[in-house]
Amino acid sequence: MNILGLPSIPMAIAYKERIEIRGEIVLPRSQFERVNRERALA
């Protein structure tokens, strides 16, 4: 899943200046390992 799949994150905001967004995510180790395998195959 990427940021576009998170319904709690707005896809647009009413702010026109430059902005930097930072965040973090917590996921089970099994999902972390799956993501790494998929990235290695890409």
C-alpha cells in the first residue's frame, strides 16, 4: 500500500505555497519483508 491507499490522508489541500510533508508508518514485519521482496523483483 502506498500513500494513495490511505483514506485518512487528503489528496489535495487548500495551500498553494511550497510545503514538505513527513510521516511514518508502522507495519507488521511480514508486510515489511513482502515489500522488500517486491522491490527486489522490480
